Amino acid sequence: MPKSLPFILLFLISSLSYAQGTYPTLTEIVTDKAQIFTPSELEELRTKLYQFESETSNQLVILTIDALGNETIEGYAFEVFNQNKLGQEGKDNGILILFSKLDREVRIEVGYGLESYITDAVASRIIRNTMIPKFKEEDYYGGLDMATDQIIDFLKHPEALEEFKAEIAEEEEMPWWLLGLISLFLLMFVAAGAFVFYKGYSTLIEILRGIFTGKLAVVRGIFMAIFMSFPMVFGLVFMGMPIFFMAMILGFEEVLLENGVSVWILVLSGLLAFGVLTIILVILKIKRKGDEGFKLSLLKSDKAYMKKTFSSSGTHSFGSSSGGRSSSSSFSGGGGSSGGGGASGSW
């Protein structure tokens, strides 16, 4: 082993330890490392936040820094929050506002205990509507002062918070006309998928009818059914994806989960119902065509039936083998700690 190797390892370990310890240790409820506040502004913020903590036990902390270095503001805020153990143990009722001057970024990091109050959506709206407009005017104190006022008001007055959340929900609600346009667009996909599926499914019914009446060889019929499944699956995807997205938009998935309905149970139930329906339709078609009783032919197909039923359909053709020539098939179809909750913003 080279003599220099232990020194290299020691250097790497020391560097790693130093990197992990570069986050500030907070000794004040407002720490202004970026020096964006005047002494009077700093004193006013500290007085307000200390008073809020004494009245509610919630800890609202501000940290300003010059730059994040090579880190994201989310990672930096998370580490500062947890290394300084903001909020009370067992309550996790801390909130950190991290401001990075040169990066022009800000983040509200919320402790576990307050995430149901200051949600990601609430934090994002405070940043977007209260902080950013002031920061663009370089009024950093004004933006942070107003944001802390809002957070304090929301945590002390639940009715104000609920009204604020209702405004957010109203903003995020999709207009009826836009929902109508999206629905119309998705219905076009559903219609295209339904057409492709119908063409494939009707052919599958005929294939099974031919197998069950002995007019179509079992081996050949199985291969034909397998190939026919591809356009059917394609059609189902075209139908299913728009329906899935509409269910997500309208919240049907949440309703199913709330009632304990498993998606896999729905899928298996659908497949079972599909199989039963297919057999019933095959039997009905056999009776309607006046076919003779049930019989199977393993390898031999009725050439007249094959030519009449499949070769001239225009949508599917299945060649028959004769005189030593190979058979071919072709198909076509159509179309006290933080879990990372909070929000970030830049200006």
C-alpha cells in the first residue's frame, strides 16, 4: 500500500465532514447572513416572531444567505431545518423561510406538524403572490415581513386559512368550457378506439364461431385469435387512456380508494365479464346462423367457409395453404423535522 494512501483517505474524510457541517447553526429566530435588513428591520422581525413563538409555541424562523453554492434551495433548507431541529420535539411545529440573495430564490420549509395547515399549495401562493412581487422591487424586508404576517395570521386564525385555501381551490378549478374541450378531444380518441376494437372483436367472435362449429381448425383459429388481439388491445388503449385521464380529473380514483375498491379487482372483474360475454355472443351467433351442433377440427378447415368469411372481408385476410404454398396472415386496424414539505420560488 502506498504510504500516501492513508493521508489521502484522511483528507477525503475531513473534506466530507467539513461539507456536512457547512450549514449555519441558528442562534437567533432571524439570521441575516446576507445583510438585507437594517438594524431596525431586523429588530422588528425578531420581536414579532419571538412573540408569535411565546403565544403559540410555533417557531417561525428566517435565514438569509448570500448564495447556495452547488446545492438546491430545497436540499439546503431541509438540512438547515433538521440540523437546527426547528420546532418543538413531538410537535414538529417549525417553519423556516430561507432566502438566497444571489440565487434570487426563496423557500418555505414546513415541519411535519404544520404541513396540514401550511400546505405546499399555501406556501407556494404566499411566495408567488406576496414575496416575489416585493423581491422584484428589491424590497426584501417588505416581502418577508408580509409573508410572516400571513403565516402568523393563518396559524392563529383557522377561518382565515380555510378562506385562503378556498381561494386556491377556486383558482385551480378547471373552467367548464376548458373541461368541455378536453372531454370532446378525449371522446374523439374513445370513438376511434371503439371502432378499432369493434372491428377486431367482431372478427374474434367469428373466429370462435368457426372453431366451435368445426369450420375452422383449432390450431389455425388460435393463431388467428392471437393476431386479432393486437388491434383489439390497441383499440382498448385508445379508449382506456382518455377514460382514465377523465377519471383522474373528476376524482373517481379517490372515490374508489376511499370505498376500498382495488384497481386490480376491477381489472380482473372486467376480464372475467369480457370472457363470459364473448362466449354468450358466440353461442347466440351460432344459433342465429343455424349451425349444426358443437364440434372441433384440430387441423382441417372448411376452405369454402374460410374464403367466404375472411378472404373477402376487406379488413382481414387469412390465406389458405394449397399445392405446397405457405399460408400468410395480414391484419390492418386504426387509432421537529421536516419531510420536505413546502414550496420554492425564484424571481
